[in-house]
Amino acid sequence: MSIPESMKEELQAWNGGDGIDLETWLDSAGDYSLAVGYTEIFCPKFVEHKGYILAAEEPLHEEYLRNLKGFESREDATPKSVEWVMNHFHLSFIHFGSKDISPDKLVFLGNALKETYEARLSYFFPDKPCIVEFHIPEDPYDFEAYQITFWQAKHDQSA
């Protein structure tokens, strides 16, 4: 596994400067509560609702449904735009306010999430192919702009 450049110095400092690999570091620095929490991000749940595929869990809460209706009611709303906005996720929110955020870590995580979303969506919805987009901003330090989202491919064809 390739390690983001910004982590190499930290990993090398372990064991009196002899270093540590990523898996061993995780064994030492992680905890089970975080591991459980990460499943929400790296093993997302998807539901079908009113023809949409959404990154959500049933039952859909009232606030979620109000947001969905709000996006549907916009004048320029399309099924693609509704799915796009309802399914988007800002990678910088994984650890909001973290001091060790960096472009290389966000790209690493975004690419891993893209692969995960693609695999899970094709597994759960084999007859409804989806497009997964990982947006990398032009300004690599615009951390909030690193986003992942998806929509059904049929919405591109009907545009």
C-alpha cells in the first residue's frame, strides 16, 4: 500500500527512528470506537427512494426527507442534481478541524472511497449503474472542496 507522503515522517519516527508500517501503526494508534465510526464512511448504506439511490439508511428521517423535497422543488432540479447533492460528502468533515489534514491524505482517502462506492453500488444495484465522482479542487489546499458523490448513469442519458 502506498503511504501518503505527509505521513511518512510520522511513521518513520516510531521505534526509535526505525519506523513502522501503516498496519502496525493502526494497531497501535487506532481504537475500536473510531473503527466502528469509520464504517459509516467506508461501508456506506444505500437505499432506493422514489427512483433515487441515496447514501442513507432506512427509515429516512423527516429532516432528510424535507431536504430531499427542497432540492427536488428547485427550478433547475434534475434527478441527477438531486442525487448529486443528496449523496455528496466533504472529505474534510471526516475529522473536522483536524490539524494533520493535507492534500495527499484527502486524495488517498477520496480514491479509496471512490473504489468502495463503485463496488458497493454495483453489488447492491447491479441493474442500476451509477457514476461515482471524486472531486479534487484546483487549489489543493481548499480542503472543503474535496468531495465524493454519485448518481445513476441513466440520469446522464436523460439530460
